[in-house]
Amino acid sequence: MRDIGYGLTIVQNSRLRWIAVALGALFTTAAGAAPGDNLNVVRDLAGRVGPIVGSALACPDVARPRIQFIVDKFQAVIKANASNETDRDGLSQLFDRNVADGRNALTAGRTNCRTAERQLADLEQSLAGKSASLIDAIGTAPVTAATAPTASLPRTALASTARGVTANEIRFGMVAPFSGPAKELGRQMKLGIDTAFNQANDAGGVEGRSLRLVSADDGYEPTRTVDAMKQLYEKDQIFGFIGNVGTPTAAVAVPYALERRALFFGAFTGANVLRNDPPDRYVFNYRAGYAEETDAAVRYLIKLRRLQPRQIAVFAQQDSYGDAGFTGVSKAFRSLGLNDSSILRLNYKRNTVDVDDAVNQLKAQKGTIKAVVMVATYRAAAKFIEKTRDAFPAMIYTNVSFVGSTALADELMLLGPRFANGVIVTQVVPAVGGYSSAVLEYKNALAKYFPGEAPDYVSLEGYIAANVLIQALKRTGAQLDTERLIDVLENTHNLDLGLGTSLNFSRAEHQASHKIWGTAIDENGRYKSLELE
């Protein structure tokens, strides 16, 4: 045990000496360097110094002047190396967030006051004994000490040149609706990713780095998406994006990420804008596409339910999400040798439940339509079913997975079991009521980190997508950057997460799964498995 403790002390002291050298180097070179040259180093230091300050602040026995000394020095570093008010504010906010993380780590029991006090003392010792001025304390330490630590330091102490990556953390960003009619989709997707990240962090993280998800709300409105992406990329300095929600928003978000060569992983959409041929290098999908979901639905209706093509209509959001689903239905018709020119499309506007025009169009068909393939979000879908169920009691309703399965079932059960019973949803993850390894692991983790939250198809998708990424991060190793990670992803073959299907990427294939599961709501509002073929 003594040898282990001694080794950890050497590691800690090496990290703290590097912090001291880096702080001094930033002061020493500030006068001669161009303003802003060292911003990335300051950001990295914020991720190192902030948690030490935060955990010390959470300990009542640690004298506040000691903490203030470190804070003052770091604020001086920010002032010396930021060329404008925007950069200074951004660095100060980043430092404050890391301080908060350190405070939370102690509150959550991931560290303790004894460790916090020792880290603070070691940092003080590293800076003391020479002068109160960091310039004098470090002397003429070269700036290369801050940007290229020696190879003798532990791998997890090495500074990364990748944005969003520090010795202690890898930051990811997520743009999704956390307000508005589709907010439950964003909340559930984030819940699943956070569950996977928490599970990984409790197991030691990735090369000693914890995984952190920072989110921004675009309300499922493309006009707000760019600002949300900028907030995460420019202000929060995230490494890459994971779990963005929506097709119309992806049409804006994907070009933003590609222009910056930033990873865009595991978005909650099955649209073709993320599925180019050949694939965009920085875009990776876990899930099957809408074309695959609607193809499965059409084949089910025609081959198993024995419907005629003219008896199938499409209820779709009036934007690129609805377009993607409608295109999938058309493609399915053509693949079956059917004429797709006369498919009835019933539209509604995004972020509304204004379905009256669609309902009136359906009623004008005088009963010729026997099934509706729905490409909608849960509230609009529920409203459409509510307004058509009595007029068409035998109507078959099928939905793509983006609808938000749990939210849809909840909305319909509020209306009564007859509205919910028999409604079909195609899924890109296994049944949450099942007992596969992946589902059991997800349920156990969800119960541990978010007690009281019910299992949900959207959060399960977020959990699985995050775990695919975590596996790739682990294989990439300590020297993490986007290009290395993508090379690892493109060489991911036969990944078995317990889904009942293996996951694969390659240079020509950036979609891990093509599996579609069928489910239908019963009279109790629960999803039961449905054979689609």
C-alpha cells in the first residue's frame, strides 16, 4: 500500500509542478507574446486549478485567504493573456465552472477534505518560496513548458492540444429542445447520455479523464440552432457534439460542425442529411434511418396487414423531418414495385398541434385510407389520433421512433385506452420492457443515477449511443484528438453491447446499426413487441 500511495504522490506533485511552471510561463511570456497566443493553455489550466479551488471551498476548515491567493493569481493569468473582454469573460466563466465541478465532486463524495487540503497545500508549495509574484516564482521558464510537458509525466497529466480535453475532463456538447412542445425528446436524450457518462466516470473515466455533457436549448427551431452550437463550441470549448435532437435543426448544425471539423456523433434523427454517400468524415450515427423505419412500416402494412397501396397515407411534419419520412415511404413503395406518385400526404406545422387541415383532408377521402404512417412528434401525433380515432375506429397508426414513444403513450392514455391501444411505433433500440443485456444494464444505471426516472426508448438510445462513443474513446488512448478518434471509430467492427445485433463502422459506413424493432401500445399504455415481417 505504501508503494501505491508513494506513486500517487509523485503523480500529484508532477501535475502541480506543471501547473506552477505553466502559470509562470504565461506571465513571463505575456509581455512579448501576441495577445491571445496562450488562451488554450489558460483553458487547460482552468480545468486543473479550478477543481482544486472548488473542492477546497467546500471544506469549512480550509482558510479562505489561502484559496483567495490561488484565485487571485489565476485571475491575473487570465488578465495577462486575454486580449479582449470577451476572452476574459469566457475564461473566467470556464474557471468558475471548473470550480463548481470541484465543489460538486466533494459534495458527491468523489473526493474528500483531506485530499482537497493536500492538493491545495501542494499547489501553494509549488508556487511559494520564491516570491509573491508568479513572474519571480517561475523566473524565465520557457513557454514550451506550458505547451509541451515532458514525456516523463504521467499520460493523464499531459496537456492536450484538442479543445475540450484537459488532464481531468473531456467535454461534449448537445443541442436539443429543452423548451417547447418537443422538450421531452431533449430531456430524455440528455438523460440517457448523462447516465452512460456517469457510469463511465464512476469506473475511472477514460484514461483518468471524466466525461462531461454541456447542453444548449434551441427549442427545436433551426433559427436558434447556430447560436446554440456557437455557445457550446466557442464559449464552452467542447471537444465534439453528441446526441443533438432533430432533423430541421441538424440541417443547420451539421454544416457548422463540418466547417470546424468537429465530431458530430449519435444525433437523434434518422434523416439523410446525416447519411451522405460517401459519409461525411466527422458525422457518425448509431441509429437506423427514417427510410429504414418507414420501409419496415410499409412492408408490414402491405405484406402482413394485406393493405392496398392506395389505402396508406402519410401524416408528416411540414419540414425536412417530415420530408425525410415521406421520402422513405415513397422509396419503400418503389422497392416493392408500386407507384408512389399518388401517396396522400397530410401535413402539420412544426412545434404546433394544429392538425385540423390534415384531419379534414383525411375525412375527405371518405374512408379509403386504412393506415397512416406518421412522421411527427408526440403531441402532434396524439392530437391527430385523438381527432380521427372515432371517425376511423379501425385505422392503423404507425410512428417512427423520433415520435418519443413514452411521451406518446402517456399523451394517448390521458385520452383513454381506446386511443392508445394498437398504435405502432418502430424502434431503433430493443424493447425497454425486455431482458437483453443492454436493456438491463441501462435500467440498473438509470435507477442508480436518476432514481425515479422511468425507462424510456429515447433515453435508452442516448445511453447506447454514448456507450458506443465511450468504447471508441477508450481505444483511442490518452493522446486524444478528433482525427485519432475518427480513425478508431472507422475501425470499429462487430461491437457487441448486448443489443442482439452487432455494431459496425468503416470508412464507407458511418451508421452503426440498421436494426428495426417493432412495438405496439396495449390497452394499459405499455409497449409490446410486434413482428414486422
